[in-house]
Amino acid sequence: MFSLLLPPLLVPLFISFCSSSTVSSQLGRFSSSEIFAVKLVAAPSRRLCCFSVLDDSSARGRVAVCKLAKGDRIPPATLKDQDGRKVSLSKFKGRPLVLYFYPADESQGCTKQACSFRDSYEQFKKAGAEVVGVSGDSPESHKKFKAKYRLPYTLLSDEGNTLRNEFGVPPDFFGALAGRQTYVTDRQGVVQLIYNNQFQPEKHIQETLKFLQG
């Protein structure tokens, strides 16, 4: 693990060479006068690069973003589920994991996606995989959403979007809408598929099933 501190003058250069829309859109929220420095942190063993926008010399981070790619191991994060219990992603190691990030409970597209995962849940189980949904909603919101639509899988609460940022899920509509992105990991927790489609939420189910059954 190593880190590098970039002064504001070098930030535009960093953006121009960065292929990640997530990094570009997040850094684009700040003017040069608002940025004391950008701290890059890289873990070569995971091929994961993160950055934090620092407010001042005290090194407080205003926003932190990482970019997870195919071949990376997912971080050992712990979030609360719909019942308020802490769940670690490492719990799912030993079987394929379908981890899908969605914008919000009860929105039209997210409800379609959640119900489509529900209707195909047995097929995912036959493929040996577990399905987990993640959004920034509270555990209480997840509990109501899960009960209302009889969802058979776990929903995790990512309040503050910490995990979303760590994965590098790109936003839509110039950052106005949380992105919809699905990750499929193998039994060792290594990402094997990343699928993004905001406007066809049910395609996430088709594509991940096709991959798992292939």
C-alpha cells in the first residue's frame, strides 16, 4: 500500500488521464480553490486505486472514491441489513455472490429490478450463488421494501454511500442519480463480471444469470 499527494495544479492533469467516469465526475464537483490536495492511495496486490479530496492541511477527506475492476477482490466491508444486523461481505465467501447496487427503495425501476431478482432467485440458488442488494436507504426502509415485495434475499444499508464509493459505482445524470451496477464474484470474492444499465433494470438479472450458467 502506498500513497501520493497531488497539489491542485496537477488535478486537471490527473482527470485528463483518468478513464474512470466516477473519478472525473466526483472531482469535477470541486473548483481548484476548494481543493487543498488529492491523496491517491493504491494497493498493488488488489489493483485498486482510491482517492480523497482533502479540505485542508489537516488531511480531512471530503469525498473518497475507489475503482473496483474485474479481477479485484471485493473489500471486507460490513453494513447493516434490513433487520439492523451487521453483515460482512466476507460472510459470502465460498460461493458466487451477485451484489447489486441500486438507487433507492420503492422507485419504479428499482422495484422492477428487485422483483425480477426475486422471481429468478431459485435459478440463482441452483447456480450456487447468493443475491444481495445495496442502496443508501436505511435498514428500516429496507425492511419495509423487503416485506412488501416478499424479497427472499438480503438488503444492505449503505447510508453515506461509503461502499458505493469504494466500489466506484458511476452515477448517472451528471451525478444527480445514484448508479445501478451489479458485480458478480467467484467463490474467492474476486470480481468476475461488472454490469451497468440504469434504464433496463431487469437486464441485470438476465446478464448475471447468463454469466453464472455459462
